[in-house]
Amino acid sequence: MKLNWSTLTRPSVLVDRSKAQRNINTMQAKAAQARVALRPHFKTHQSIEIGQWFGTPAHTPIAVSSVTMAQQFAEHGWRNIHIAIPLNPRELPALNSLASYCELTLTIEHEDTLATLQRLRHPVHVVVEIDTGYGRTGLDWQQHPRIRSLLNALAAIPQVHQRGVMVHSGHSYGAEGEAGIQRVHNESSARLMELLQMLPKPEAADEQRGFRVSVGDTPTCSRMSSFPGATEIRPGNYVFYDLQQKYIGACEWSDIALAVACPVIARYPERNEVVVHGGAVHFSKDAVETPEGRIFGQVMHRTEHGWGAPLGEAQVIGLSQEHGKIRMPASMVRSLKLGDLLVIVPAHSCLTMAAMGDFTAFDSM
């Protein structure tokens, strides 16, 4: 489907299906070459339609970030689902229901969760989250005895069919350039390998079922070619990419498959600004730190079939609930009319999709 600009009347998420499917194919080829399984993280798009671009639901393992999201995709045919956030005991009834008809993987990072796992009525897979430097959740990678003890305790629970470990090197989002991404990847991989070498040799059951080592974040999965110790990678944002990923060095402008079209509602050439209808409720408040200051989005050249290169001097510098303030040269401001659409790549595509929910998919090629 081609994009019809005349039908857009309010802030609208645009998804370039051609670019997104190219990104999906690129990551699938990379995983195959690296000889690891690919488990895309569907929290980025949270869409049944886009999820089907990755392959047949019944044959596509996925990760999600909530039980609600797991239920959404399970209801539409996905059957191999990893809830990649620490287990919440209050959701035991929902987990029992999902495990009754899905190959469900749960994430834990504390001994307290063992009692909840023992109350499950159906088999599940369980991975222990390991923190290799991000500092969000997970057992510190140096806690070898505690990690071994937790894995041993899982082996004694009949409901746990497969064990493993999980790493999310989220600190790669603070890297600068490919060299910075490489440093995070090398450090995280070395720490994971040291941990794996300290674990006991897999038992016969683990050999048969497979000991899972799940890693992944979009910057390292996009730029690195090998994943030491891993049996699967778990990137998500690569389907769209965004301004943050571009500044990190994880992608090129031509890879970005999501933008927001926003109508101009005010013009101020005397202060080099325009205001669009498109604020925090559409973009979120995530920002990218640049040498010129914080920006929430980058205006792109609008084309007949989508967008092209960045309009370098036009950036979103402020967001309130419904308003977006854009800095640009006065000559650009004067060339615009009220109601003109500006195409803006957001700082964080995951949060933009979560905030907006709806989107318009089109083919640029």
C-alpha cells in the first residue's frame, strides 16, 4: 500500500513496511550465520499485524515484556513465548493459564520465586536473569555460588522443563559509536563466559532439553557478528530503529522504519520555531542528548512515498502533553503553512508505538 498524505489529519505513526521487513530479514540472516536462534522481542511493536511479518506465528519464538502482552500474542497463534521480565507472583493464575497451551518461558532473579514456580500446574521453562553490567535487574554475574544454587533448585522442581540464563546488556544504549557498542559486547560476553565456565557440567536432562543462554539488545545484535556462549539472541527495536539507535551507531538513517506525521499548528519565525500537534502523549518524553542539547525527535525530508534524509537543522526540542516545539531556521518556518505535515523520527520507537497504539503501514518501494 502506498502512503496517502491527504488522509492524515492528526498525529499519526507511519511504519515503512519495506524497511521493517528488510530489517527483519537482515537480523534473521545474522542469527543464522552466527548459529544462534532468534527470538525477537515484540514489546517494540506490540502489533499482531507486524508480528506476522516475522514469520508464521506458530513457528516464531518471541519475547514479550508483560503477561498481558503474552496473552495478546498467544490468543493470535504464538505458542513459544518468553516473558522477559522478572516473575510477578500475583500473576500466577494468568501464568498457569498461558502454560496450559503455550511453551512458556519465565524469568526469575530471586530465590523467593521458587515457591511460586512450585504452584504451577503445567511445565514451563525458566531462565535466571544475570546482570553483566546494566544494573537494572538480575543477579550480579560474579555471584557464582548463588546462581549455581538457584539453577540447582530449579532442577528439583518438576514443573521446570528447561533451565537457562538470560542477559540483557541494556547499557549498550549508552554507547557511543560502533566501538562503544563493541566494548559493551566484549565485556558482557566475557563475563557471561566466565559464569558459564563456573557452572557445573549440564546434567543429562539439560543435555536433552538444552540449556538456554539467551542474550540480546538491539545495538549489539545489530553491529556484532558473534555471540559467545549464547544459544539465542533477543533483540526487538531493530524492526523499526529510531533516533536513539542512530546516535548510538546501531543503524543508519535509511534503516529507520517508523516516524510520526504531525500537523503544524503554530509558526514563530522570530524565534526560529514551529509548534506541531504531537506531544508527550504521542512521542513519550524519551530524548537523545546531543552536543546541541536534548532532542526528542528529528524532522525528515518528506517524500512522495515516505521520508528521506534528515532535515538537519529541524529538531524537536520540547514536548508538553499535546504540543511539540521544533527548532528550525526562520526561512524554513516561513515556508510552512498551518496544517502542513512534518515527518518526525522519534527518540524511542518502542515508547511511541506503546503511546499511540495505532499506525499506518505503507510500502516505500
